[in-house]
Amino acid sequence: MKEGQKVKERTLQIIRELMEQKLNKIDAFVKRIQISDGFSNDESRKRWNLTVP
């Protein structure tokens, strides 16, 4: 019983670590998109007819 509990805890720890890695990757990806979305420069704002308040 005790061995099974250890395995379960270790499995949950691994899952948490993997989820955290995945979230970090997604976070980095989103930041990269925000930086490179093209709306940061005036030229693309004109092209898309966007005005910044």
C-alpha cells in the first residue's frame, strides 16, 4: 500500500512538472505573438485602419 502511494505521488509530481513546462511554453509563445503581431508599428495600423486611443 505504501509503495502504491509513493508511485501515485511521484506520478502526480511528474504531471505537475510537465504541465508547468507546457504552460511556460504557451506563455512564451503568446508573448512572442504579442511582440510580432505587427500592430505595434504605425504602418500596419494604417493598413488595418486601426487607431490607438
